[in-house]
Amino acid sequence: MDRYFKRNFVFAANRYEEWQGGYCINQGYINCVITAEFSGDLMRVFLSDVEELRILKNFEFEMDGSMILADRIQYVHNTSDFNPSIPIVCHLFFSNGTIDYVRFAMTNPDRIIEFYGKLEKLDQQNSHHEECKKTLDTAQSIMNELKSYGMLSLDPLMERAVKLYNDNSNVSNLDQAKFIVEALKLFVKCNKLDLEEHENHTSAYRPKILMYIALCNYKINNIDRAYKIAQKALDAINEAISDSPLIGIPRSYYGEETINNLISVIENKYSNSINRDSNYYEIDENIIDTTFLDKLSTSNNSRVNDISKEFIKALIDAISKIQNEFTKIGKRNGDSALAIKNNQMLEMYKIALYFAWEKYNYGCHSDFWKEGDSMFEYMMFEMQPAEIINDLIISLKESSPFRMIERNGLITNGLITIYEDLIKKLHSGKIQI
């Protein structure tokens, strides 16, 4: 059996048996190809056809708890979300030196399905990369699903929320940002459930719930909210330790390192986004603010209609804040020349936005100028806007200057959306130079 452990395989099943409570409740013939592929610490399983059987067609097992037993190989999915259709155990049974049948065990209630057939391949290359990308549900559909099998409680809900966040935390596109909002909704629900269950004391869960609420807000550009909720999370750690009957639990267990890192990043990079006029204990962590994301969604949906004026202004303001930070850093480090060079480079991205502002009939490009600002660069831009905008698009796609300083690609993606819309309208004649 050792030679089969943690190795890819393809098993062609031609018969199945379904068991529950010690009785075979269903059996028959089936044409199902079971493909197992290992990637990192996961085994991904794909079933080609399950007919009417109550089992998902693709699912995963972690390597923790997986082992070779006396008569079988065992893979385990550790979960507190006892979805009756998701296998929590996979067993490979052997006969004559090869896989004889594959068993999947579900729970809620306890049930097993055994697939009988023959081994077709061993050590085949992974080929299901795209299929591994599961369709992510909304927060409401996840809660409805958990409720349908009696598991709408803190543990499984938190597990789903964390997975949804982790799967999308790099926020490389608008869809992932939307899923971060869905994760935020789940964490807010967790927060409410936790407060209901622990009215008189702070649970061990609360610091981490607040930590994830802060992280989600950070990912969708709610910097002030993220900063203040993270501070509330630090307070919650102290309260949880004080209220806990256990002694000696390290503060890292509650997520202190992650919380402190988030606070440090915001203080060092985005201090201008912090509202110093309000205190962190006044903020309601259960409010879900999607203002910036709504603006981004509006712009992405406006390939035919004009980009919204609010979105253009939001990007101009965002770039201006970065330029202000460069100026402060230059003065602090005694290297103003470098700061001026960086700010001049970023200014061209703003000039293209001024152009969009005027061509979309939201005002004049000079609306954003201060007394004494030079018009020379804008005049040079107007001589060949299409060529310059195309160059800006290429620079953003190949090596965005905002990559290391923006949050989750929001500035880069927003600029590309506006610039590509400008190019389209310039070429179609809808915008006249």
C-alpha cells in the first residue's frame, strides 16, 4: 500500500453500494471515473458522474490525519461544517496489489458510498486545474445551506467565512473583491452569534472574528474602519484572556501578530486615511461599507456608458495621497529629489484622468489644478492622448507602479478600466480631441 500513498490515480468504477446504519440502502451499476490529484497539502478528488447519489462531484482532503492503516489508506477532511454531501473520509482498499474499491464517508447522518472497479492510471499529471476553482456562493446562500442541515452555528459558519476569505484574499480582480464582501457578511454574522452566545464575557472567538472583519475592510479599501476594528480586536484579546478559565494561552492564538501587522501597515502607509476625530471604540464593526467597491463596480459596468465622475475623482484622490506620502518620506529621509521624480511619474496617470474628467463632460481638467500649477504637461498630453494612454495601459499591465503601494490592485484595475474606455471612445469617435 505504501506505493499508492499520496500518489495521483484514476479509478474507473462500474458498480456502487451505499450504506447507512449498517444496511445497504442503495446499489447498482455506474460509469464513474474517480480522479485523485495531489497539490501541496491537498488531495483533490473529481467524480465524472454520480447519477442520483448524494455526493459532490469534486471535493478535497487535507493531509493532516491522512495515513496508511493496517488494511487501507485513509485520507481525512477535518471540518466542523458537516455538509451531508461532502465526504469527510476517503478509504482506499486493496486486493492483489492494486486498488480494489474506493469508499467515501459522509456524516449528518453517517453514510458511506463504495465504488467498485479497477485502477486505470497511477501518477498521472494533474489536469483539473480549472475545475478546482469552485463556484463561490454568496453569504446568504451559505447560511441557507448550513441552516438546511442544522449547522447554522458559530463553528461551521466561521470555517466557511475563513475559507472564503483565504480563497480570495489576494483580491486580484473585482470578483474576488466581491467575495471578500460576502466573507465580511459571514464574519459579521459570526460576530452577532458570538455576542448572543457569550453575553456576559468575551469568548476566545471574538478577537479573531474582529481580526477578520478588520482584514476584510482593509481588502475593500475601508482603511479607517479596518484600523479601528483592529484596535478593538486588540482590546478583545485582553478581555478574552481575562475571562478565560484557562491559563497560559499565548496571545498569538488570538491572532495578535496579524492584528499588529495590519495596524502597522495602515499607520506607516495609509495614515492619511485614518480619521483622527473619532475613537475606535465608537465604531460599529457590524456595518458593511461597500462605497469604494460600488464605485469600482460602476466603472467596470460602464463600457457603453461613461465612467462615473465619483470613480474618476476617487482615483485622482488616491494617487494624490500616494504623492503626498512620497513627499513626506522624501523630507524625512532627506531625499526630496527622489520624491519629486516619483511624483512626476505618477502625475501622468492623473493627467489622463483629468482628460477623462473633461471628455466625459464632468467639468474642466483645470478643476484639479492649484494656482501656479503648470499647464505644459497637460498640453503635451493633448497632442497625442491615444498614444500616451496606450503606453500607460501597457505599463499598468506589465509592471504597475502602484503594485507595491496599493491595496489589492484597486488603483491599477481602476485606471486600466478608465483608460481602455477612453481608447475605445477615441477610436470610435465618441470622444473628439
